[in-house]
Amino acid sequence: MADTVREVERKYEADSEGPARLPDLSQVAGVATVAAQEPAELDAVYYDTADRRLAAAGITLRRRTGGTDAGWHLKLPVAPGTRDEIRAPLSPDVPRALAALVRSRTRHARLTPLVRIVSRREVHLLLDEQGGVLAEASADEVTADRLADGGRTAHWTEFELELGKDTDPGFLDTVEPHLRAAGLRPSKAPSKLSRALTGTDPEPATREKRKRRPAKGGKPTAGEHVLAYVRAQAEAVVTGDLDVRRDVEDSVHQMRVATRRLRSAFRTFGKVLDRDVTDPIGAELKWLAGELGVDRDREVLSARLRERVDEVPDTLVLGPVRARLRRWAAARHAGARKRLVSVLDSERYLALLDTLDALLADPPLLPAADAPRGTIAKAVLRDYRRLARRVEHALATEAGPGRDTALHEARKAAKRVRYAAEAAKPALGKPAKRFARRMKSVQSLLGEHQDSVMAREALRALAIQAHAAGESTYTLGLLHGREEALAAAYERELPDVWRKASAKRHRAALRT
């Protein structure tokens, strides 16, 4: 697969129909030369599932000939006006690597030709004084044909301004007034495919019309709040899948968080969504979070151990400690990465995604779902009381492995309360936001403690390996002792952090 290309662009259309002609942009500040390129004809076939799952997610997959970048292009939304384009060489069929990237969207549905778009393109390069490309301005005369029975043909003219590789994004704002002065305006369609789908649909009389139902009573109910949150987290899982497959930084963590938030929401809001339905889904989410955790935990632990070694004076680093850590981390990463990709390709995982879709299509709402926002506050406070019991138990437990376990259980409870409060923010506003922040302070402290526990376990295992290889274990033992001291400090800090976070007035604010 070729490299990923980041595209930052803006699309425009003319105020009136006419031939595709680029305006004179030679007077734009910073532009030294405008270089006209030879016109090109671009012929692209866009692929999607029959129910347009990629288009619904703002993703495009095309096979294009003509121009300087002929091949397969998978375009992924990053932000408004910004997309990542992943390219693969021309081939008769959809490349397996590109199909795998969008599997969380397509599942078992086939990718088939949907629309053919032919563009006659005129291109002007906006160059600076050194000959560098500031931006590429293009004008396209477009013809789109639906590749299905009943589809129509559409024609239009569009203009595009794409930022050069090293150009400041603010340059687009510099050019835009010149385009507007020439009679161009920002396009209403976000992409060619979007406009093509609208323009080549069957006649309007045959289109399915959907009406949005207003919320009951004019204000969202508890059920509507919960479903909105569940829908957002389910989407985060699917989006995270693609980022994990691309090995985007922090993507494993973000996907794991989404699975945990979903599972937490099912338990917290069990009076809104029937747990007879959601508990089996929660069990599968727990499995997925565990699989994602193999790689994520390795990342966190490896970073912590490297940081701890860097804190030790060089005179106390005895033996090949850093080399052993690198080998240990690399071996764990390679194994975890391979296993994780196989999990995302598994039938069990794809079935979980289908189940989440089914849940959202026909949610198992209970009578409390029709209640006002007070139901949301009660659910958050139930989770809080559970946390309070666990913190009190941990503080009363004698120092040692038993307390480590109790603090870990309290950490999980704190995370659940935090997620519940975050889910409640649209319903409860600032009180929920502040409550979530306070619960996060408790979770963070307990998380540091658990990371120390895991670091000690890893250091002991590394020391055993080093000893067997005839290496010095002095430094590993030193690090183990420092982690013990850190854990003790976290335990001493907990009562004060908990006292501040658990003040009665914070809970009272949720009820108002």
C-alpha cells in the first residue's frame, strides 16, 4: 500500500452555470507565479455497499485512471475540509488492504461499483518565489452516471483549492476573497460523490422520504439522552477500528475507552435500557476491551519503565537494562499487534458490531426511559454510592496485596462514575461536568497506584530473565523499590483527594 496523503481543500461552485474557467489568481498575496498545467481527463468509479455505508460515514473508495495519481484511493474524513487519502496501485478488484480498513463499516456486505464520475480538469499551480507549490486550483467539468437500474446522469462544474504540502492552512483564507470576487461560492456538497449521489438518484417521486420525529414534550427524555450517548460511543468504536488498523497513535486506547463507556452506560442506565438485552452485549464489550488492553497496557507499561530508567543516574544503571526493556517491549508489541488485527477480523467482533446496530435500531427501552432528566441524576448517584463503599473498604484494608486489589476495584468504580457523569452532561449541564472532573481526580490517583502495581510485576519478571542470563539485576531492583515508594505515597494522598471529591454539595448540585 502507498503512503497516506493528507488533503486540505475547499470546494466551490459558480453562481451561475457556465464552462469551468479558473479566475486569475496571480494577484493573491504570496503568489509569485501561476503555472497552468495540461488539461486532464479523470475517470473514476466509486465503490460502496448497496446501502451506502461508506457514504453515510463520509468515506469514499474509488478506482481512478488519468492524471498523475491513477490508482485506488480511500478517502477518510479528518475534519471539515481535511481528509486522509490512502492510495494503492491500479488493479481490477478492490485491494484487500483497503477493504480491510473499512471492514467495521461494511462487515459482510460486498463493495460494488456505485457511481462513475468523469471530470475534465483544468489545473493552475500557485507558486511562491522559490517555485514551491502554495496550492493547486482546479476547475472540473463533471459528468456522473449511476451504475444501477433507474439511475440518472448529472452534469455540473466545480472548483477546488487544495493546499500545498508545506503551506500554512491560512493561505486558503487569503485566496478565498479572490474566488468570491470571481463569482464563486463554497460548495453545498462536501464531495463529488455526495453531489453525484444526489444528482443521479432515481426520479424524486421514487425516493424514500423520511421525516424526523420531534422529541416528546419538546424536551429530550432520559431514554433519548441515553440512546444519544450509546450511539456516539458505538460510532467511536467503529471509527476507532479504522484508526487501529492504520496504527494511528493512541487509537487503541481511544477504541478501548469507547467500549468501556458503552459497557458502563448499559450498567449505569439499567433502568432505562433493559439489562436482559444489554448484559450479553456488555459481556462481549468486556471481551473486546480485554483484547484491546493487551496492546494498550503494553504501551503504558513500556513508557513508564523507560521513564523510570531515565530517572536513574548513569552510575546506577548496571547491565544492559535499556536493551532488555527494548527487546521486551518490541516482542510484546509484535505479538499484541498481530493478535489485535486478527480480533478485528473475527466473526465474533463483527457480530458484536451488528448487535450494537440492532440495539440502536430497536432499543429495549423500559418505562423509565420516558421520564425527565431526574432519572439520569439518580443513576449517576447510584454509581457514586458504589464507589464510596469501595473507597472506604480500601482505606480500611491493611497495606499489602489485599489493599492493592481493593484500590484497583475502587479505581474501576471511579471510572464508571466518571463515565456516567460525562454521559449525563447533555441532561444535567455544568454540575455533571464538574462532578465528572472530580471523579476523574480520584480515578487518576488510583490509576497511578495500579500502574505502579503492574510495573512492579513487570520488573520482577524482567529481573528473573536478567538473572537467568547472567546480567546484573541491581537496577531492576532499585526501580522496584522506587515503585513501592510511589505506591505508598499515592495511598497516603488518597484520603485527602477523596474528601475533596466526595463533598456532599457536589452531589446535591446534580439533583437541582
